[in-house]
Amino acid sequence: MKQSEYFKILKLTKRSLEEYKNWGETEIYKAPITRNPIEKSILKKERQKTFTTTTKVMNSNEELRQLEEQVNSCQKCPLGKNRLNAVFGVGSSNTDLMFVGEGPGYDEDHKGEPFIGRAGQLLTKIIEAMGKTRETVYIANIVKCHPMIDPSNPEKRANDRPPTQEEMEVCRHYLDMQLDIIKPKIIVTLGASSTKGLLNNGESISEIRGAVKEYNGIKLMPTYHPAALLRNPSLKKFVWEDMKKIMRFLETGKI
Ligand code: SF4
């Protein structure tokens, strides 16, 4: 530092101190709280943990952002041709719980966000009843583009259809990469299609719901799709039973 700069800082400091004195201040410095070695070690570990988590979240967010860019320009199957928006997924990259549906519908295609129509609003209520929010879990679909009965008209209502097994197989690697980045402790598949898309099982959703399965080393529990609950509200109690199991698992690690 040049001598002139040093004197300038000194002059400014002196002026500040004089001003403090004029305001009646008698103390300008407090010694830091002294901590014993155990407290210091705990604090150090906590800071390290926070730093590691923050770094992991930043890296995961960036990895998801890059993957989303790939999905937005993907044309690997015919669904990409007529979509209005690819629907990548929303939520936290640092969550233990991931909900997976089959594919976007009309509303999702228009907005580029999963589960925002009537069924999506019901899913949001279920998530909130679990004491969570859409921001603290992760929500995605197996296929990222809108499967339509009449693909020539994305503006047509009642034009949704479930994705075919082939479409799910082509698109599923994006979901696999999302799972690899987020590393949830448990996946909840919503409905028969997404369950079949991940487990390739032959059981009906009423037989398999609530059972604990595994996908790529991650626990997986199938439950009814929220759209099924809108059609048949008597199924709600089964979904709630499943969600209670999930909450217990997230709290205790036991299922
Ligand atoms: S559905 Fe999946 S694989 Fe097909 S175009 Fe969309 S992002 Fe690509």
C-alpha cells in the first residue's frame, strides 16, 4: 500500500472515531465471545457441514439446469415435435422425497411445470398435508413432453393420453439423471403408468400401492394418481395411508 493511501485511511478512521465520540459512544469494539475447545470444535463442524451442503446444493442446481437445457432441445422421440413446452421438473435439488408421474397434460404443456392442473392442485394439498411444500420436495414425470391423442393440436382440450412404454423407455434416462443428481431417499410413483414405467411390473395399481419396491437402489412406493382421487374420492384414504408410511420412513428411516 502506498504511504498516501495509508494516511488517507488513517484520516478517515480518525474522523469516524471522532464522530462516534460526538454521538456519545464510549465503546467501539467488543471482544469476541471466548469459546471453550469443545464449543469451537462443534462450531467448526457445523460451519463445515453448512458449507458442504451449500456447495452440494449449488452443484446440484447447476447440474439440473444443464440437464433441463438438454431436455428443452430434445427431439429424441416424436413427442418433442408437438410439445409447447418440455416439462422438466420442479422442487428442491436437496430433498429426500421425489414424486414421479407419467407425463405432462394440457396445463403442464402450456406452462412448462408438472402437476399444475386439477390433479396437480390435489397433489400440492397432499404434499402440504405431509408438512411439506412443492419447493421442499421434487416433482417430475417419466416423459417430459405432452403425449397427445391428436398430436397436431396442442390447443385441444381432453387431448391427453398416457405415454406408451416405448416413449417412457426413450425419455426415462432424463429422470434417471435427475435421480442421480437429487439422490432422494424415496420415490413415490403416481398411478399405474409411472409405476409400470419404472418397475416394468404386471400388477395393477390397487394391488401394488403402498408396497415398498426399489428402483436403481432407491426405495419406491407406488400410490394412486391424484386424477384417480378426483374421479373416485373414496381412494383418498389409501393415498393418505401411503403418505403416512412415507412420513414415518423419512423421520425414522424405517418402513
Ligand atoms: S418426451 Fe423425452 S425423449 Fe421425447 S422428445 Fe420429449 S424430452 Fe425428448
